[in-house]
Amino acid sequence: MAPNARLLLAVAIWLIAATGVVLPLVWLINTRDWGVVLMLVVPFAVYGLLRLGRALEGWARATPPPSSH
């Protein structure tokens, strides 16, 4: 897989994960009476997304092993 393809795939995976975490969290905070309690979850969600982004970046920028040809 080409390095640019891996980088694009990593960005796409992160965007899907961020959308899947942030949108429900924001919706629940906005529409539920108890949603304000979820504000305590937000820092952990952001931290998790940052960790995921770093892991995906490491995967996308990793050099492939030398071929045996």
C-alpha cells in the first residue's frame, strides 16, 4: 500500500471515529436533562481521540519492511 494511501486511510478512520464519538455525545448533552453530567466524559473522549490519532499517524508513517526479492 502506498504511503499516501495509508495516510488517507488513517485520516478517514480517525474522522469516522471522531464523528461516531462526538456527535452522540453532543446530542445527549444538548437534549437530555442529565446530559450535563456527560461533560465529565468529554475530556476522556478528547484524550482517546488524540491517542487514536497518534497511533494512526504512527501506522501511516511507518516504513514498510524491506522486500526479500
